[in-house]
Amino acid sequence: MSHPFERILLATEHSEFDSGSERVALDLARRCNTPLAAVFPVLSNPEYEVIAPQLAEHAEQEAAANIKMLYEAAAIAGVQLEVSARRGAEPYREIVQEAADRKSDLIVIRRRGKRSFLSNLLIGEMVSKVVGHSPCNVLFVPREAQLWSHGILAAVDNSPNAEHIAHVAAQVALQCGLPLTLVGVISHDEGALRIMTERTIGHVLAIASSVGVNAQSRILVGKPFEQILNSAKEISADLIVVGRHGESNLIRTPFGGTTHKVGGLADVPVLVVRG
């Protein structure tokens, strides 16, 4: 089985809200024995900068100081780091483009940023857009979260992406030597839906077990996001893996979708697997 992540991109502004994502990205790069790339988006408004150039200069100086501190943290962690500062009116576009340019296979990003009139969102607006447009997998990390060390829960449904989600989760579990629990959630425990879900779970369990992962499965009944979060706490899973499929409306309706709710309410990192 191939290495789970070989081209990791950390998206950060080195704020207090980025502390968890920075910590996990550095630890993950060290565990994977791979260099770490980082993108530092700098908000740019050419018209405003003409009127108030001193503020633009201050923003540049602040970004440079934060990037320096990020390099220092990487040196302490023993991780080779390369940081790119990208200027633009919409930070999420710079992050997504940097991932595309580098052919990244994982973006690591905070869950929410500074508090504002959007502070009641489960996931920050910028992060929602990164998830919606990313060319690769996205890992968003709560501020207090650590790199996983206890167990992994992967949520799958009856979509074509179930096999891919299980494959990625199994790669991570195998590399980390952690148990993997595959979960399917159904709205009612009867009929064709139950049979179809049993088949899906049996198939992805076989995939995980065939590569030597300690895997088990569960079929739960209820609201998907509630069952996923409750099950993760019950088994002490400190990484949740979900799919992005069916979440194309994430940007337009940031409160909707199982992926959004799981990512916004989980106390642990959430890996969103791109289909």
C-alpha cells in the first residue's frame, strides 16, 4: 500500500486559530518523513492599497514576521518547510491554486478563523470554500486538537465514493498502526436500505482487512452526523474520515450537509476525502 500523504500543504496565517492545524501538519510531516509546504494567504485589495499604502505595508511586515515564526517552529520540529506567500482578494482561491500548482494530496487547515458576524458558522467561510474547491483531500483541525494516536473512524454510505474513503482511511490506519472502525448510518433499520448498507460495509471492511489493518464495522440508525460523532467518542477515535460527495452545496448553504456538521462539531481532526 502506498504512503497516505506525500505532498502536504499547510494553509495558515499563523494566528491563534491556526495553532492546531500547524501542530498537526508539522507532526504529520515528521511522521510521514516528508517535507512540508505552506501557503500564507495575504489579503490584497489594490484600490484600498492605493488609498492607504501604509496599511498594506504593515500587513506585509506582519505576514513576514509570522512566516519567520513558522520557519522557526518547523526547525524545532525537525521538518523541512517551504512557505509561499500569495496575495489575493479571496484567500481561499490562493490556497486552492497553491495546492493545484504543487499537486498536493492533502491540505491541512484550521476549522474557523477570527470571530465576526460569521462566528456562528460551524466551519469558517474560507475553510468551507477551500473544501468545496480543493483539488485534493482536506484535513481541518480544531485549535486544541493533536495528531491522532488512538483510533480512526471512517464514515461511508452507499455512494460510489465509499471504497475510496475506506482505502484512504486504511492507508492512514496502516501507517499509524491504529485500529479502524468503518461506520454506515441509515435512517431506519429495515428493508432494502439495510441490506444495501450491509453489503457496502462488508465490501469496504474486506478492503481494509486485506491490507492488514485492524478493522471493524458498525451500522448505526439515526441522524448521520449525530451517530458519527457519538460513535467516534465511544471508541475514542481521534481522527474522523468522511467524504466530500454530496456536499457541492457547502459553499452556498454552509450550515447544511453531514460533512459540514461533523467537521464543525468534532473535537478531533476531520479528513474530507475528495471523490
